[in-house]
Amino acid sequence: MTGLYRDSESIVIDAFKHFQPVFENLQRQAARTTYAGTWKSADGKCEAVISVVDGSMWLEKYWLNGNDVLAILRDDKPEKMALASTGREREFRCVFSPDGCD
């Protein structure tokens, strides 16, 4: 490092402590605004309910043509499932463990 100030690490860590919570809050708000809520098909046969809890997205309910998809995937236990980004814009996948070790 060049210059008079040799302890740049403490400045960076201090800045991170102040800025990171703000960035995380903005990200949570954006996820809630964009994705959280109830999504229904035009014909009313399909419905998904998405929530954002502590910065994580959850699929609370997912009915497809009258079938409870969460119950099917969870062996008749309609529990919520985490949603994870696929890396593509506005595309997510359900995260679950078939052996129940979530």
C-alpha cells in the first residue's frame, strides 16, 4: 500500500459494517416487492403463494391444475419449500431434500 495511511483494512471493515445491512435491506425489499404474494392463472386452476422471510424466498402454496404440488413433492406433507435462483433472471427452483433432511 502506498500513501500515509497504512491501516486500510480497518476502514474497509468499518465501511462494510455500515453499508452491508443497508444493501441487505434493499435486497429484501426488492424481493418482497417483486415476488412476494399470490400468483394465479387466468383460468384460476393454478396458484402459487410466495413469501420472503429473513431474506429467503419461500413457496408457501403451489397448486397446478387442481393438484397440490408441494404435497406431491413432500410425500403428502404440504410444507413450504425454499426457492433458489437458477442464475437466470426471474427464474427459481424449489429446494428440497427427498429424504426429509432439510
